[in-house]
Amino acid sequence: MPDPAFFRKRYLVVGGAGSLEVRPGSRVIDTPEFPAAYRGESSAGIAFLQTLRTVSDLDWTFLSPSAEFVDGTRTGKYRLGDDALLHDEQGRSWISYEDYAVAMVDELERPSHIQRRFTVGY
């Protein structure tokens, strides 16, 4: 008989960067530079993440990109984080669509962020 955990439902959410912290207690959406055009969508994503954090009977994962989510190349090299916005050595917060997709598939194949959010960046 398979382990009952085998039958749990898996749910992977493509989230946004607005809920990531730029410093403790301050999120990307709270910064003056955050574009007003994305405020509604980001606020809805934040509310959804808060709801997910109350769910215990679903193996959910919420994946947030870096601040810049851009067309690029697949390198297969990226860093993972939790709730803080990631930056590269030059201070830029970014990830290519291609490496974001690799990170997502890696999480599906080898789950390591069950019932929590993580972020990916260079």
C-alpha cells in the first residue's frame, strides 16, 4: 500500500514579486518605485499567498520571480530564496523566463518548498 502522503494534492502557484521583502517588514509593493499599474494584481497575489498560508491539507508552493522577469537565455544557474527579494552582485533583481521555468520544474521534480513560498533570481 502506498504512503497516504503520495495521494496528497500538489499545487504550484506562479506568483509575483510584489510580496517579497526589500527589508524586514517592507515589501516590493510598498516601495515608491512600484508601478501603480501593477498594484491591483500584486495586491490580489499577496492576498492569495496569505490565504495559502492558512491551508494545511494541500501541498502548495508559491514561486515568486525577482523584480525583473525578462526574456533571456537558459543558464540553469540561479539562486533560491524565501521571502526576501534577491539581487545579483551589481544590485539588480532579475531572472529570465527560461531559468524561472527551470526552477519551477526543479521544484516539481524535487519538492523542497512544500507549504511555503520561495523566490528565484541571479
